[in-house]
Amino acid sequence: MPVPSQKLRTFLGTSILCLCVFPQARTARNEQGTLFKAGGATLYYEVLGSGREIPLLVVHGGTMYGHSYFHDSPAVDSLAKNHRIIYYDQRGRALSPELKPGQSCTFADTVADLEALRAHLGLERVDLLGHSAGGFVLFAYAARYPHRVHRMILVGSSPPRRADRDDTVVMGEMFPEIAERRARLQAAANAGDAAAGEALLRDFAAMTIYSPERREALLNSLLPPPPHLSRMDLDAPMAPEKRQLDFTPDLAKFQFPTLIVTGRYDPYATPGFSFRLQKMIHGSRVVIFERSSHFPFFEEPEEFTRVVEQFLNEPPPAKRNR
């Protein structure tokens, strides 16, 4: 049976394809979270573990799947042995209730929701981990609320200025055969061609998963998509707002330890971009995962856990004079 065109646009459209995740195993998971009201929207969140005073708050990428793709790997969940881990779904996504017509959903709302969650939990400061477009949320949040950030971890992050995003060019250089057929397949998929939709999924896996075995694991779990993927694509309406934002000048003001993580073969956050970002954030460092693309926590989970655990356990550096 053909897949409805709106669902495919949501699932495979340009903005989502860049930030997509690993589905079906997560839909069977028994989520243990709760809901709270945050400035015009209701959000879902869950807390794992106990551990130290300052928790790790995880910000997912731009996808209708919400946070749950992190559960498809043991990498982040296993940190709950020694830390509190807080996951949440951004407004209108996944387990956060669907937005009503006319309900606000701007990028400014996204940043305000993160601050509302921190306040709701009564936390003075948090460690933050942002993946993909979640990194852009972290730039905005840290620029506005630097006193609330204890440490920051950027994983395959979007750049601090959206206009600098060059993944389309990089993808064209790394995967010219995919770039050449993508528009044709997208048009066919949007018209309800299920075979074209599957071909797009295989291309997505090829671009974002380094290991062929991991690619197959991804493809085996992708379909059928969960019901909330039929909701409106919430990323596209934010795109013009995001293009006007530039957090580059704020990076030099960051006073907290920052870890920049990327995969050697990540077309969205290349090692070159990551090293440029390191030069903009004082005292930050880069870790490259040699057998990963856009999801190092999925492809090299044990090493990812080790690197993040070590970073979270390091004594804070002496504050520098401004």
C-alpha cells in the first residue's frame, strides 16, 4: 500500500532527512516520563538514574521522533549508572502533545521551553548534550542563559550560524550518486511511491551510518513509522527564523567546559567544521570517532560512553579573566 505523501514529506523531507533517527525499537519501549506545562505548550520529559547533583539534560535533533532514538543505543542510557539523565521531547514532537492550530512553535519557543524545563525541575545548573540540530538549540540557550550551563557536549552539531551550513555541498561531494537521484526519488515518494520511499531510506542510511551492518539494523527498524510522524513538519516553518540567527559572537564568551564530538564520516558536522568550532570556544576540545558518521553514540556506543563519562567527571578548569 502506498505511503501517504504528507507522511513521506514529514519523514523524508530535506529538513528531517538531515536529522533523522533510528525508530521502531524505541516505540516498543515502556516510557516512564511525565508531562508538564511550559509557556503555551505541554512537554514530555523523563529522568533516568540518580547520581551527582548536576544532571545531564539531552536535547534531541530536529525530528518528529523526539528524544527516543537515544534509547536505541546503550551509550547515553548507561551514563545513568552515575548521573541523572534528563530526556525531553520538544514541543509538538513525539510524546509531547500535538500542537493545536495557531499554537506557537518558533525557535524562540524551543529555547524558552528548555529553560522552563530546567526551572520546573528546580535545577540551578545543568550539563547539556545536544545532537545535530539540538546543538543549535544549545548555542542559543547558552548565549541567553550562560549562568545555567555547567558543561556542554555537542554531538554532530549544526553550526552556530545556520547560513554557514554546508552539508548539502559536502553530501554532494561525498555521495554524488545519491545527490543526483535524490530529487527524483523525493518527488516520486511524495506522490505515494513506496519503492521510492524505501530507496530514500537506504540512501539516508548510506549517508549517515558508516557501518554496513549498522545500516541494515537501521533499515530493519525504520518501517512502519510511528503514528506521530504524520504530524506537520515543525522544522520547515522555523527555517526562516533560524537563518537570521548567528551565535558565533557568543561563543567566545562561553566560560564552561565544552566537548565537541563528531564522526570521521559525518557529512553534517565534518571534522573540519568541528575543529573550526573548537577555535571559537575557549578551552573546548574535539573528539573524532573513527568508525562513525552522524550518530557516534549508535555506531561506537562503548567508546562514546567512555569519552562522555570522562568529560563529565573531570574537575572544572580555573575560570579565565574576561
